[in-house]
Amino acid sequence: MKTSEMLETYPKSMNLDRTLLASAIESVVECSQACTACADACLSEEMVADLRKCVRTNMDCADVCDATARVLSRHTGYDANISRALLEACIAACKACGDECEQHASMHEHCRVCGEACRACETACRELLSTIS
């Protein structure tokens, strides 16, 4: 089931644009998966010691994205301050992870793919954040 379909089933009105919300949720879930897979791929590389920071940044980003997706998926008792704080944290984590992965992208395809997922997630979170008052 698509995220937007699930959001449409919510019985009450929401304070957020459902299209932007669905896009952000899908982006953070995709980014979490990409970061988890990239960290694992880094661990299988011959030069794993050179990728320690990348692995750590990937794992941090995946955890932040997971938490963000869960909170953005809940609307009963919605608190804009919490959503705003998580989106800001997700933007920061995605920027850091994207920057780190881009340093390795020419040597490791998994880092290139992950960096792109981080950039897309950063953009989706910024777009949603700009609508929260």
C-alpha cells in the first residue's frame, strides 16, 4: 500500500499537506534503507578501515530517518514542534551522510546511490518543514 493511500484513510483533518507528507515519509523510508545497505556494503569492502566514518554516518542517518518516518506517520495528538525538530534533525543527518558518501562515490557505487537518496530525502524534508508553522 502506498503511503498516500494510507494517509487518505486518516479519519480526521491534518495540519499538513498530505501530498508533501507522503513524499517526505517515502523519502525517509527509502533513505533509511539506502543508508543501512550502504553501511553494510562498506563493511564488505577491502578498505573498510577507510570507510569507518561513512559506516557511522550511514547508521546515524538510518536511525534518524526511521524515527522521523514513524513520527510523521502519526497524527493523533499531533505536535508541530516535535515534527519540526525531527525534520531538522533528518535534514542535518541526510546532509552529513550525503556529504560523506559523495567523498566515496567515485570508488563505491553503493555510496553514490546512498548519497543520492540522502539528497532526495533532505529536499523532501525541507519542503515539508517549510509548510509547518
